[in-house]
Amino acid sequence: MGKHRVAFFRTYRVRPGQKIHILDGPRRGDWEVVAADERAVRVRCPISGREFDWKPLCHFVEERDGVEWPSVEGETPA
């Protein structure tokens, strides 16, 4: 263990009917949320109408220096 620069992410809670736009990566583009819970998100492409099930989405929150890494299980680094 030691002190490192660590990036933090948080689960983003989407809701059915929400229109989202993913800026980059293989899922980039416009999507409509069809269904969502803590384990899965179902989205629909507004062009093709195809639907996909994904794990919940995360987004970058912040990056911190001097964080103990790896952290102790269940403990959020201060």
C-alpha cells in the first residue's frame, strides 16, 4: 500500500424515458433509457430502435493525489 493519484467514479442513476448522449467510447451517441435499476440499464437507439442491456453507467467525479491505494474494503478514501 502507498499514496497514489487516484481517479474516482460514481454510478449515475438514469431513469426510464431519459434521453442521454454518451460523448465517447464504443457506446457514444444518443440513447433513450427504456428501463433501469441498480443492476442493469436498458437503452434504445433512437435511429435503429435496437435495444441493449448494459451495466449501470459511471462517470468521472474527481482525481486526488496522496490517496492510500488500494483502499481497505468498504472504506471510501478521504
